[in-house]
Amino acid sequence: MAGLRVRREDVSMSEKRQRRSYTPAYRREAAGLVIGTGRPVAVVAREIGVGEQLLGRWVAVERSRTDGPPGALDADERAELTRLRVENSELRMDREFLKKAAAFFVAEHQNR
């Protein structure tokens, strides 16, 4: 009898571990424990008896559900965005000019 191994095919379905099902309300409440308290997912998962990865997915879903899309920009933000875009464009042109100037001086120095 020593060394007797049980093959996976020999185990009946009733002996296999059944997958547990959780209600949406339970999932939201469990995710709320992590989000509301700021405790790590691993700690909360251990306390309520679910897997860390599973609880992590629930938290991600709940966060994406509660974090709506960003609102429209107000007038001040739109003005700042326009100013920053203009500044960005000017800086890109300056950089291109400086790259060409540096290449010119390097070539000039190598020809001496």
C-alpha cells in the first residue's frame, strides 16, 4: 500500500473542490473593505477567506465603476492647456534648431 498514488482520473467529481460563487453585493462589500479602510488586499483576503487575486480583481472592478470619466475642462484649465501646447511647440522648435546647430559645429570642428 505504501507508494499508492491517486491519479486525477480516479477522483470523482464529488471529491473535487467545488468552485464557490459570490453575489455581486458580497463582491462590492468585500472590495469596499479594501477601498474604504485602505488596508492591503492580502490582509482583507485572509480575513474573509478569499484568494488575494480574486479580491484584487473585485477591487479593480469596483474602483473603475466608482471612478467615472474625467469631467470637462473649465475655462481656466482650457486656457492653461492652450498655453502649454503653444509652449510645447516652441520648445520643440528650439530643440530642433539646437540639434542642427550642434551638428553644424561638430562638422565644422572635424573639418579643421
